[in-house]
Amino acid sequence: MKIIHRIKPILLILGIVTLLVTSAWRTEAANTIVRYRLDPQSPYVNQFLESVAVPGNKEFLFLSGMVPPVINPNADPNTPQAYGDTKTQTKNILTNIQAILKQRGYSMKDVIKVHGYLVGDPALNGKADFNAFQDAYAEFFGSSQQPEIPVRTRTQVTQLVGPGWLVEIEVTAAK
């Protein structure tokens, strides 16, 4: 009889500890941003996500559309020569986005959504250079240094506000 009375409190304590540990694990899992990859058979599985789930307790940062800086002040600002080709513009915009995120306490790993607006490049008969965009994008997302990738949309548009701009990018980050 004495053994049973001693076991009951021990079982009660073990039950409470198990409940607390399980609850903490579930809370941590519920607080995690989940990135759902594409079907493993997709040729784009390492470049794109199918979706991102963000729990309600996260903080969001929405960046306005960012445009390229002038890299050649001697070129006509109404031409791409003032800003570079699509890859150069994309890389410079993402570098600027990275700096803004850092100022706000975020990093590129916190980016959950990217929307790239591309104008047809006159050097490519008016077609947007999606491959050049991807090449620059891959330097910031899905690399060994920064393996996280956001959901993404790329769109060819007829024009951007600046006549020499080939790219504008907006992002959303969460942490």
C-alpha cells in the first residue's frame, strides 16, 4: 500500500513534466514559419516554393518596390545603360533590399515573398530576361550561404516609371 501512495505522486509529476515538454514543443512548432517546397519531381524544386505558412504571432515587414541605382552617371538616365542590364539591376536592387532589411533587424532569410517586375530589354527585342533575373536572384536565395527561398512571382510589364529601369522588386519579410 505504501508503494502505491509513493508511485501516484511520481506518476503525477511525470505526467505534468510530459505535458509541459509536449506543450512547449507544440508551441515552438506552431510559431515556426513553414516553407512548402514544390513537388520533388519539379525541375524548379530548389528555386521556388509552393507556399509559405506564417503563424499569427510573427512580425511582418513590407518593402515598397525597389528600383536600380544609377551605375553610369554619364549615360542617359532614360536608358538601361545608366542602370545596367537585367542581371546587374536585379543584383543591385537585391543588395539594396538586403541593406534595408538589415537596418530593420531582418535578413534575406526572413524574406517570404518576392515579386519581380521586369520590362522587356531592348537588347533582347523587347523580351524580359528572366534567366538573368534568376542568375542574380540565386546569389541571394537558395545558396549554401543563405538556403531559404521565398515564394516568388516574376512578371513582364510594359514599362516601369523610370524609362531606363528593367527591374523593380518588392518583398515581404516575416520573423
